[in-house]
Amino acid sequence: MILNNDKITIRTIEQADMDFIQTFWGDEESMLASGGVYNVRDEDKEALFNILNKGEEFNNHYIILNDEMAIGDLSIRKYDDKTKAAHMDMKILHVERNKGFGKKALQAVLDYYFNTVKGEELFFELWLVNYFAQHKLKEYGFEATLIMEDATIMTLTKENYEKGALHV
């Protein structure tokens, strides 16, 4: 999958992206709201790539680029053809936040998901302390559908997407 929205590109992860993943996932500021750093050792990059890259599957790991520079990643998992529902996670480098890149990336994914894949629901699971993301997702039409001890499930239905701020 390759998606574009203005200067933002989302594409399936490639082996060459593993240096970025190593640095990104090890960055404390970037990973704070995602459960903390995940240190990727040099010797583990190939094995991790083989876990992240699912070939041509929609359930996959993707890199977010701004003008061809990696600024974040997202994953889509648990997409089910019967329920037309999927889970998504997205992270942007701390130094690249609050510049509209996350919004553009999310807009591209939602357009593809609801209009091409014909999905019906998309879920984000966020740590409770990730107030900024919760606020933004609510602004975009997501609703808190499950609040757990340490996380919140935010859900966007196709109907709310079509009425929301990110509909193109």
C-alpha cells in the first residue's frame, strides 16, 4: 500500500527503514505516550523486519514520510473481512509533532480504509495518559468505546467518518 496526502506518503515498511525504526523506537520523548522505549539491537533488526513486514497484506506495518523523510510509523492489525473492523496504531517523531503531519497521515489512511477497503470500524488503543491523541481523535469523530484501567479504545465508524472533520 502506498498512500499520499500533500507531502505525506505512507508506504509498507522496507528493510532500509529498520535504522529509522531502531532510532525512533528508542527515542524516549517520541515513545513516552506509546508505552515507553523499545530498544532494537543491531542484531535484531532483520528478525524484527520479518515480523513487521507482512508483504502485500493490509494488516501490516507502514512508514510515514514527509518529503521522503521518515517521520513516523503506523500499523494496521486484526482487520477482519467479516466484521470489516481493524485496529490501528500511529506514532510521529516527537520533533515532528504539532505540524499537521499526523492529521494528513490519518486522513489518507481513513480515506483508503473506508472508501477502498470498505471498512466499517477502526479502533485505536491509547494509554490513558495520551490526552493529546484522545482529544485529537475525538475532534476527528472517534468515540471512547471502552475505558480500561490503563487504556482507552477509541472507535471511528464509517458513519462518523463520513460526518467528521477528516472526510475527504
